[in-house]
Amino acid sequence: MIRRRFLIYFLILSAITIVATVAFESWSFRRAINHSLDQNLLFARSVARVVGGLVESEKDQLTRLLDAAAKPDLDKKALAAELAAVRADTLDQDGVALFDQTRQLIAADASPAGLPPEDVLLTLLRRAEKSKAPVATDLWKGLDKHPRIAIAQGRTTGEGADKKWRAAVVYLRLDAPNFQRVFSYFLVNDQSRLQLLDSTGMALFSTQADERYVSAVHGTYFTDKVRLGGEAQMQCHSCHKKGQKEAAHGEEARENEIMTVAPVPGTEWTVTVREGTLRLYAPMVETVYASTALVCLIFGCFVGFYLLLSRRVLRPMRQLTETAKALALEHGASVSGNDEFSQLAHSFEAMRARPGASTPAKPDAPPTPRATQPVQPLLDIRQNLKGLAEDVAASKAVSCVLLHLRGGPLGGDFFSAHGITLRAEGAMGELLESIAAGRVQVPVGDLEARGVAIEDGHHTKLFFVERINVRDTLQGELWIGVPEASESVSRLIGPTMTVIGGQVQSLVERSLLYEQLRLEQEHKNRMLRHLFEAEAEERKHIAREIHDETSQELTALALQLETVPTDGLPEVEAQLEKAKLLVKRILDGINRLVRRLRPAVLDDMGLVEAVRATGQNILTSAGLKFSLDVVGGDITVPKDIENTVYRVFQEAATNIVRHAQAKRVTMRLHIEGGHNGQVGRLMGWIEDDGKGMDPALLTTTAPRPRWGLLGMRERIVQMGGTVEFETSPGGGLRIVFDVPFHA
């Protein structure tokens, strides 16, 4: 039975290994082929881009010829000279021509090629009239029988009755050295072909000299497929049979060719790279052979491993099984060999012969592990300590945990028991402290002897005690009970107690530090809030003093100047008018200063009207468009929050005028009143369309920190709110704030 099972396992494992190896090699084979095809596609696109650049390079000469034709004073002799000059600067210097809107020839320097055939020429001029970019023809032959293409570009000049359309045409001779030299930089092997096909499938160029200027095999099919948005790589038709001759060209058809096609930008031409599949798959043949050899080697290793396993393991196991059966029947069994299984069989025989031997009892099922509760980051230090004790008690090696702490930070004694219940007369903490004085281990009997009643479902036998001392302000003990009082348990529990005690101390210290930090932060916030309130009160006092005294005295001075007699003297009248104007400017400046210190509208009409008035005063007067959108404007906002948000807007408006170079500023306020026990809040943002800001400047360590923006953040934070400065790549800055009302 065992041998048959191992044989099945061996066959399954061998099949899985072979299938996995074949699948991996197939994936590698397919990946390598795709890589080769991607390289062919990249090569075809590169050639297409070069050919497109060649067509584009003739655009300068076409533009030059069109510019000359647009000159009103250009006579025939000058036009002929310009044609000759343009022809000399073209790639092949093969010919140029100029046509009008009726497709009639204006001038040409096209000898010996002559003009293109009428069907080619008319198609070219129609396409040039519809396109702003250069357009190219398909293959045609001139009067001298040399293959050529023509590139044309049209342009409309003038308006109304003077509106004219002209088309400039240059020639490229395909068998000229300059054109052939372009393709000499691209190398292909003897089994591959690089071709440049026009829209009809004619080969404008081919690395096979006998294929040039004739129709390529299935060239029209592939170029049409690409033009219609088909695949860029495809396999030749199955009608290509090895050994047959193409009727039209006498060319031996290739079997299983892969064609890669890439369109030439700006033309209806395509670049094709044709490669035989035999060469494409040739590098993979060695991989297939290597994979086959690897599969055979793996299978051979498995066969050898199975034979070795059968000889060295399965046979002794069979002997061991027979020995066990004999023991069950109270019969002896002869065992041969000296391996581990044979020794085990001899041990079984000795056990059978030993008097009083009995069948061992079946061990109890392992206890179900208790889920460890994660320590939650609670604010209450007592809850944190209870959570830590529960986590320790959840361990399998621990039966119970007791934690006793006393000190000022806890507001009295703290005692927590997990996995065990203790009852005693008097304070449990003091009793445990007296029992554990100077001891590391405490038996359960010592607790019972001191009058402690114990209800323990885990049968605790021994407690290990770890002293805890935090900053000399909090002391206590950690008790961990174990159900087994052996030396190995003591050796393991000792380091564990040190680690857990350190965790308790660290937890208490962190909680104390967090509490201290919270109190200091609250104190700082109160001090800063008091500072801001004092600042607001001082601003109000200064504004009141300036308004009540200085402004009234200046007003009295202005009235007094109105009563000064001039006696009809022009000089006196002029000086008096200057004095009146100066007094008026001083009054206007004082009024602006008073509004900035403490606008009366903030006290009289609230935050919304104060923001609207300040926006008109600072932003609108500086030429910026300002808009204010308010939701919940009828809800009462606390005075300190009103003052804070108003100062933030005042600082933001001043910064925008000075630095942002903006044209528009938008502010939105969303005020929510408290309801259903929720605290109200004021949310909003201030946004401009200026040049934005570097966020790195919002730190005090920056070379030139923005103290005004940092002051905004400080004001909002001290009110218990948050503020963010957001800048977009397109420019502009948005200041988003959220301030809760005080409860």
C-alpha cells in the first residue's frame, strides 16, 4: 500500500514538474518572440520617421518657392531664376514646378523628367489644396523613364479679388544616389527585407534591388489594412506556398513570413519589414532542445530518487509495519537491518517484552488559543494598563496576571486581575505589596496563608513578581502566574518579566508625557488667545483714541480753515486751499488706519459685512475683482473667532495685493450652528489666481519665511482650528481653514 501510494505521489510530482517546465519554457518562447516582433516594429517606425523627416525637409524649399511666387513684382525671368535656385537646394536637384488655382502650370524647371502624369498631378494638387502640410505622390516615371515621386504644398495669399492659391512642387528621383543613401544607414540580414511602399503597394525602395519600383507581394493589402486602423504586424497569406512562382514578378514566394508595417507620417506610404518565421524562431530551437533535455534530466532524477526511496525507506517501513502487526498479536517478529526503522522496530519489541508496559493514554486536545486583543491607544492610562495586562494573560504559557500600581498620576491605588479572582479583607493592593516585599517568586500557598481567597480556573501554582518604578512617583508590582513551577519555566519567565515590566513602565511614562504635553499646549493656547484678545482690545483702544481725538481735532481745524478770510488775495486763497486739501488727505489716511485697526462694521454688523467692506477697500481699490459667497450668514459667530477670521482675511488680502500679481480673489464662508449636541464651526477658503507660492516657505527655517502666512496659521490653530495652504501647478494660492466654536 505504501509503495503504491509513493508511486502515485511520484507520478503526480513528475507530471506537475514537467508541465510547469514546459509551461515556463513556452512562456519564455512566446516572450522572446514578442520581443523580436517589438524590435521589428520599433525598427519599422524608426525608418518611417526618417522618411517622414525627408519629406518634411523639402518643406523649406516649397515655402521658399511659394514666397517668391507671392511677390507682386516678380517677372518671368526672376521667377525662372528662383526656380533654378530652389531646384539646386532640393535633395536630388531633379525638378521644381509652380501651379495656380486652376491647376495650370505657371512655371517649371523639370527637365529631363517633365511634368508628372495628369492623374498623378491632379490628385497631388487636390490633396495639397486641402492640406496645410506637404503631401507626396505615389510612384511615377518621367520622360527619361526614371522612377520619381513629387512633393507639393499649397498656400492661399491675398483677400477678396486679390485672393490667389499657388502650389509648389519638387521632385525626388528614387534611383538617385542622394535618395538611396538615406536607406544605406539601415542594415537588414539576407533573410529579411525592408521596403517603402506607396498607397498602391508599389515599392519606392527595397533592400532587394529587383523588387524596387514594382508592385510588392500583397503590398496593397497590408498598406490598406494599416490605413484602416488594422494591426501593425501580421502573417503573410496562406496562399504563399514554398516553391511556387509569383505570376506577375517571377518571385519565389516565401512561406510563413511575418510582416511589420508602419505608416510614414504626412504621407500615404508605409514602411514594411518582412522576416521569415524560420529565422525568427531559430533562436528558440536551442531553447526547445535544452528544455527537452532538462525535462528528461528531471524525470531521470525523479526515477532515481524513487528507486532510492523504495530501497532505503519503503522496505524498512514495510518491515516496521509487519513488526507492529506482530506486536499487536503478541507475537515476536524477526527484524533485520541496522537503519533507523529497524532500530525503532527493536524498540517496539523491547517495549512489548517489558513487564507492566501499557498503552499510553491519548493526549488531551490542545487548548483553543485565545485571541490576543490589540492594545488600543486610549487616552485613559488605566484603560491602557488593563489592556496590556489582558494581552499578557492571553498567552498560552500564562495562567493569570495581576497588576498593582500606586502613585499620584493614577489618583490612588490601581489593581487589575485577569484569569484569576482574588478576595481579601482590606485593601488588596497593600496586601499584595506586603506579600511581594523583596521576593521574585511567590507560591500560591503564601497568598492563601495571608487570608487571600483564590478562584482560579487554570490551577496556578506559582507567581513571578517584577517590581515597577516610574520616576519615583509611581510604584507597584506585576504578578504573572504559571500552572507549572519547573526550572525550565523559571528560566523562560525571568527575561519575559523584565520585558513586560519595561513595557508597563514605558506605557506609563508615555501617558504621563502625553498628559504633560497636553497641559502645556493648553496653557500655551490660553496664553496666545489672551495675547490675541489683548491685541484686539489694544487695536480697538487705539482706533477709538485716534477717532475721538485726532480725527475730531482735524475736523475742527478743517472747519476753522473754512472761516479764515482771504481778503480777495489770490495767493492767500491758494495757500488756504492747499491747507484744506492736506487736512482732508490726513483725515482720509486716519480713517483708513482706523478701519484697519478695528473696523466699526465688525462690531456693528458682524464678520460678513466686515470682510465685504475690507475686500472692497483693499482689493477692489487695487484693481482686483473680489467676490464673497456666504452660507449660514445669519448664524452668530463668537467674537474671538470673528476677529481671528477677519485678521486672516485682512493679512491674505494685503499679501495678494503686494505679491500675488492676481486679477481675481474669491472668498467663501460656510457657517454651521451647533445642533444635536454638535459644536458649531466656521469653514471657508480664500483663493486667488496669482503666481502661487512655494510650500517650503511656510517653515520658520526657510531662508525667507512668510511670517504673515505663519501668523495666519498661528491664529487659526490657537482657536482650535486647522488651516492649509494649497497651490496648484497652474498658479494661484488657496487658504482653506476650519475653526470650531468653543463649547
